[in-house]
Amino acid sequence: MSKNRSGQTPAPSPGLADAKAGGNSAPSPRAELDAFLSQVNALGPAVKVGGRGRLVFALDATMSRQPTWDRACVLQADMFREAAVGGGLVIQLVYYRGLVECRASPWVSEPRRLGELMSRIDFRGGQTQIVKVLAHARRESDKAKSGGAKIGALVFVGDAMEESLDALCAGAGELGLRGVPAFMFQEGYDPVCEQAFREIARLTRGAYCRFAPGAARELGELLRAAATYAAGGMKALADLQAKRSTAAVKLIEQLK
């Protein structure tokens, strides 16, 4: 997320503005990824999502994020395992990179499939596009509601913010009105980023947590706690807290 960044993308979801980085030419990796996503979509819905929790999992895929992305590729399987206790989970991966590219994957219900999607994404320098992530989560929430379902949570992992705070707050407010909490997980100690992430969490009635750069275990605990909430709500999160999860404690304190 800061100055030198880079990233790649899953197939655009119908509700996500297809912001393609004009001028960024990487035809081979892009073509390969699009072909893979076409195959995934051809399989039909990843899961009948009606009775399972839904989580929008958003990450910054700009250049400085690659080490954390690699760790998230490994940790995402733990999210599914923990969430299974609360009734199961389907996840949609959203990411941005470059200057205008922001894309979303299909909904998936298997760690292997999500891992495959993540492993095919490369990184490009650019700026943050958190406003687009919030807008996409809002649209997904509206679509889910029309089908009688609900988005349990938005999880965002990043280390920078380079956008208008007013625009971010407006987007967060829209998400908050729809009852979708945002769990904003900040890597590092950028005070500008912290201010924005805390406001987004507050306006959506979500939670903000910071983890040290490279702290894979800490990030893993936060992701498991967020997935548990998305799958089973406060009861499932309280059950996780009873297992001495410090991440669950942090989230519960802010969600009350």
C-alpha cells in the first residue's frame, strides 16, 4: 500500500466497477488469470450460499503488499476451518492494484479454490482504492439481501490510505446502514491509515485492529476471528473467545 505497490486480479464481479489499469500491459499473466477465472465461473456457483455465512475478503495487491499477501494465501485455509464451527462460510476475494484496477472473484467455499485464485494474482505499483472496495461490498450486500441472504462482514487488510477521508466515510456509512460490519486490519503504524481505518470500523459498527509487520500468527488470529463472526455471529465469536483467542476478545470489545 504505500508508495511502491503492485498487484493482479480475479474476474470482475457483476456489481464491481471494472477499473482496469489503462497503460499497464501484462498480457500473459492477465490472460492466464482471466482464463482460469472463466473456468471457475463455468463450473456454476461455488456453493449454494443461502444458509452459510458470507465474507468479503479484501486486500491491497500493490507492490508493498506481496509479503502479507503470501502469508494470507496460507492463512485463508484456517479461516474456513474456524468458520466451519459456526455453520460454514463462503468467501469472495476482492483486491486492487495499479491506479484504477479493482476486481472481485466468484464466491468460493473451499480453501483450495480460494488459494488458487490468490496464487494467480501478481502485484503492480499504484495507490489505494478502498472507496471501490466499500462500494463493491455495498452492492454485494444489496444483491444478497434481494436473495434473502446477508453479507456477514467485510474484512480488509492493508497498510496505507491515499484517498479522501470524506469519501471513505460516506462509503462506510452506506455499508453501516446495511448492517455490514467492516473489520479493518492495519499492518504497521501509519497514523493516517489508522485514522481512516478506525473511522470505517466505527461507521460500520465493525472493528479495527493493528498487527506488526510480518506478524503472520497475529494476522491469522484476526482473520479466524472475523471469519467466525461472519459465519456464526456474536455467539460463535464468544465461543472462540472461550478458547482463549485474544483476537476474538479484541473484536468483541468493539462490537458490543
